[in-house]
Amino acid sequence: MAKQSTAKQTRSDSSAPGTRAQTAPQKNPAPNLDRLIHERLRLGIISALAANDSLTFSALKNLMNTTDGNLSVHARKLEEAGYISCSKFFEGRLPKTEYKLTAAGRRALENYLSHMESLIKQMRNA
């Protein structure tokens, strides 16, 4: 523990020889950006579901060009946030997983897109 506290003191001590002067913290240009949606694969999942009534796991996997595990992890995060719903059923003897965009997910996507449009306008006018 002593090593950790010493390391923290060394890192945070800007007056120590050989350290750079601390610069003022930069203002986050997108403080209200939904980080859950901003991640590339999750934005792809939400966008694909916004354009379709529903998509199966296999269809999403092919659209996103990703692995089973990667899609599963990101879809679960969106599901836990209430942005998508997941239903599992059997088609014949084959298990199927189907995803749909929820009303909360659609609102979150619309807010995200509005926020991004606003940022783009700000950058073009700067």
C-alpha cells in the first residue's frame, strides 16, 4: 500500500522536478453524449434495429460482421439499459434469438443523433 500512495503522490505532484505543468482541464465538447450508444458496435445494433421491425441474432451478427461473443456482450448491455428487447424461441428444433428496438431505445437513438447533428453544426461554424 505504501508504494501505491507514494506513486499517487509523485504523479499528482506537479511541482516535482521533471514533470510537466498541469494544463487546465479541457471542456468536454459532448457532455451529454450517450456513451452506451456511442460505441461503434452498439450504435450499429441500434441503427439496424431502427431500420427493421426485428432482427435475429444471426442476421445482426452478419450485418455487424462480428463474432457471437462480441455481439452477445454488446446486445446484453443494450438490453440491460432497456434500449432493446430480446426474445428467445424455437423454430422447429432450432433455437432463435430475436431483437427489437424498444421505445426507450428509439428515443435514445433520436437524442444521440440530434446531439451529433448539433456537434457537427458547431464544428462547421467554428
